[in-house]
Amino acid sequence: MEEEKYNKVSEPAAAYYTAPVVGAMRRHISRRIATVNDPSFLSRLSQIVDDNPEPFEVRYQRAREFAYAHFPYEIAKQLEAEDFMIDQPMPNVVDESKIDSVLLESENRGTLSDAETQALFNIWNR
């Protein structure tokens, strides 16, 4: 009898998680995270919210090494300021034919191998 009393809910759970409440929780979490300085705690938080099995730190280091090895220093610094756009969609600032021509030119000069080209695009793939 006692168990049945606790299994019944008078209101649906969605009633407690309205858009304003969810927005407030996001802002609250963002403010709390902004004050955290413990890298191991931030790493655990990242693992909780990340759907990629590879840790963020590993992807960041790989992207950093790639960017500084293949891009001019200024561009690499800009990418670093944006966390190398990890888990963000690839920007669509030029059309695909322009990207293809730049990659083909780099490969022909020998500055970017097929494997490196694939590694570049794998940064943005999940």
C-alpha cells in the first residue's frame, strides 16, 4: 500500500520544467561554471554533457597541434580563442568549390596530405 502512494504523481513532470525554468537553470549553471577553477571538476562536467566518447581535452589538444602545424600563427590563435570550433558546425563562409580548390592546391604543394585533410574535417565530425 505504502509503495503505491509514492508511485502516483499528481502533476506531470513537464509542469515543473517549463521554458522559463529551463532557461533559469541554464543561466544558473553557466554562472556556477564560470566560477569553477578546478580542471578535474570541469573535465567531469564536460563528460556529463558531452555525447562524444573521446574526452574534450584530447580533442582540444589534437586540434591545437593540427592548427599550429598547418595554419599561420594568427589564424591558429583565432581558432584557439574559439576552442578550435570543437563540436561546432563547420562554418559555411565559402562555397564547397572554393574549399575543394584550396585543399587541392595545398595537396599539390605537398603541404597537406590526404590523411591530414581528413583529420582536419574529423575535428568537426562527431
